[in-house]
Amino acid sequence: MSSEQKIPLSRALSAFTRSKALSEIVKRWRVLPGHVVAVAGSIVTINFDVQGQTLPQVTMPLAGPEYIRYPIQVGDMGVALPASVYLGGVSGLGGGMADKTLRGNLATLWWVPISNANWSAVDPNAVTIYGPNGVALMDTAGHTKATLTPAGLAVTAQTSISLTVGSHNITIDSAGVHIDGRLFLAHEHTPGTYAESGGSAVTGNSGGVV
């Protein structure tokens, strides 16, 4: 007796359909955890942390806009999320435009960092920004830039820098340093001794800036 005669058609069709469906699901997209093993700008290479599966390391784009660059480090944890279609045209890792061609299940991934319960505590009501070498703020062309490093804070500007506290202001521009609207370098004394408001004496030299 043949297999067709032993197995009812309804059962055979059900098993066949299930097998085909599972086969297609395996080809489709997968969300996988992993960690960063290499960084090239906003492109990362990921090693997947999935027990019982041997998966290749995959290079993929990092989630995020051009205008905020995250200091992703080797070892950072996250998840790889799948897109429905080809990403090479928008990520720069390929060319052309996306179409409906079915891609491999590791071919359309993009990387998203994920939080960890062991991170250091910060103020939960404040936006906290930090990086291994500090933080840099600048306009697109880099004309004005503020750089915070472990050594200090440096500010460079194309036109002027202004600091205002209450009714007082300090401005630095091409003319010099202005304190409450008065040019500091023009503040000079002729020879003589002058009393400060605190009581100590100041001796002015001819043309000297004090």
C-alpha cells in the first residue's frame, strides 16, 4: 500500500502547508540581541548573542539621525531590528533603491542600543549626555563649537560669545571683551594709587590695563 493510501489527503495537505509556512518564516526577518565588535562612524559590526546558533557577524547601520552622533563603543549591547526591504540605498552600505525582492533574514538589519540595569545612576528628571571623551556641540559647518572634555570646557565661535547672569553680561567679540557693555581693554588708569571698594590699593601705570 502506498503512502498516499495510508495517510488521508486532509492530513497530508495540512502537514505540507505547515512545513511550507515554517520554511518561509525561517527566511523572513529576525530580531536578535548582540554586542558591538567594530565601529566605523555610524556603521557597526555586530556579534549576535544567541545560544545554540552559530551566526555570522553582520555589519549594519546604527539607528539615529545625522545630527546626533552616538559614541558607540565596542562591547555595547543592543538589538538588531529587521526592515521589510533592502536598506543599502539609504545606509550607504550598498546602492540602488529598495524593491520587494525577498532578502536573507540577516540582510536588512539595523542596530539599536538597549539600556541596562547596571548603568550608573543619573538624575532621572534631566537629559544626561556624556561620552568617553566628553561632549561636542556645534553647528553643521563647525563655525561655533563647545567641547567638554575630562580636562575642561573649550568654546570657539565665529562671531561672538556671550554670558549673561541676571542683569550682568560678558561678551567677547572682534572688538574685545565687553563687561556690562563697557570694553574691558579700554579701561586704563594714569599713574597713581587708587582705593578699591574693598579697601586695598591699586597702583596704575601710564597706559597700563588693570
